[in-house]
Amino acid sequence: MALLKVLLLLLLLGLGEITGAHDCDDTERLYHVRLRRSKGTERFRCGGSLIHSEWILTAAHCWKLEPGWQSGFLCVHYNLTFSAGLT
């Protein structure tokens, strides 16, 4: 039982981290975008893939339309220089 508690604790401490993560080069993953939503001090971030110049593919839970939330996206590679605010 103690081992199970330790494993659960380790799992919870590791949430939000990607094992072996590193910043990508400017020539890598040009299709990746960061989605952001905010409502007052509350923030929510999610990722997506640029599949067309006007279309982003992401999970359904990343883009719920709820009153009071402001949404937008930002390209990960700043040299592509595009972002948009959507409400």
C-alpha cells in the first residue's frame, strides 16, 4: 500500500512536465501553434497543428465557446509573425 502511495505521489509531481523536452529549432515544427484562452485572471493553454493557412486542428476541449472567455492563437515560431485574437 505504501508503494502505491509513493507511485501516486510521483505521478502527481510529474504532471505538467514533458520528459526529455527541449526547445525546437526555427526549422522544426513550423505547423505547431499555441492556443490561449483567458477570463480575468484565469488562463488556459493548449496546442494545435496548423493544417491550412486558415485552419488549426486541436482537441475539442481546447476550444469551448463560453461567455466571458477571450480566445486566440499564436504561432510557436515568431519568425512567421502571425497571431490572432478571437472572441
